[in-house]
Amino acid sequence: MRGPQSKSHYAMRRLLAIVLFATCLIRPALAATPSVESIDTLLDVTGARQLAVQMSDQAGQVLENINQELITEMQLDADQQKALRLYASKSLETIRTELSWEALRPGYVKLYQEVFTQDEIDQLIAFYRTPTGKMLTTKMPEVSKRTTAQIQERMSVIVPRLQAALAESVKQMQEDKAARKH
């Protein structure tokens, strides 16, 4: 009795395994791509536009701070200060254009469509409409601001070390080049 029944049992188990495996492969492909409208709703309830504006403003402030430091540290004359301010103004315009909501939104939509399913977007929208979700949305700009400040603080330690390492590397290259000439 082992022979034919055993073979059919084995064949059924094998077929079941193949079907389960195929289902696992096909399932992600069957997941609905989120609609642009639902992503826009999610971006709206999470305050993404306001965060983009805040990010652009912060980048502008950082640029202004850097310019003030340069003016002070380098003891620039009036013409040099004017040139630096013109550069800063053009740079700020570029930053505001490239970090504007209009520039960022298409990337957000594409990213969310690639990463999330429609069901996941719907769940996120539902979450961000809850009191906890609203609280998170309200507090995240402050978290982002403080995180940026922490990173800037760390960069003030890192940048001088990187500059020193770069200067040492340049010096070593110059010495090596001079030694090869002799």
C-alpha cells in the first residue's frame, strides 16, 4: 500500500508547496499601489508641507550663520562682504527652490508608492488622524529641530578634525611630490 498512495501523497505535498511558494512570490505584486490622492492625504495629515517649509527655512538660517562667521573670521572688506552676500542670496534662492514643497512633493509621492501599499497608506492616515498621531505630528518638528542642532554641534567638532586631516594629507602629497623631483 505504500507505493501508489505514497507517490500521490508526495505529489500532492509537492504541488501544495509549489502553490504556497508561488503565492508568496505573487502576493507583493498583487498589493495595490497607493493612489496619489491617498498619499497627498497622508502628507497633509502628517504636516509634510510644513516640515518642508521649516527645513528650507532652517537651511537658509544655517547659510546665513555660515556667512556671518566667514565675514567675521576672514575680516572681509566691504566689496568682499557684498560679493559674499550676493552669493548667499543666490544660494538661498537655490535652496528654497530645490527644497520647496513643489519640488519635493513628486519625490515623496514616488517614494511612498514604491515603499507602501494602499492598505498601509490607509492605516497610516487613520493613525495620524488619532490623538496620538496628531500629537506625533505636532512634536516631530521640534524633534527634527533638536536633532539638527545636535548634528550641527557634532559637526563643529568633526569639521576642524577633517580640515586638519585634509591639510596633513595635502602637506604629505606636496612633500612626496617634492621628494620625487629630487
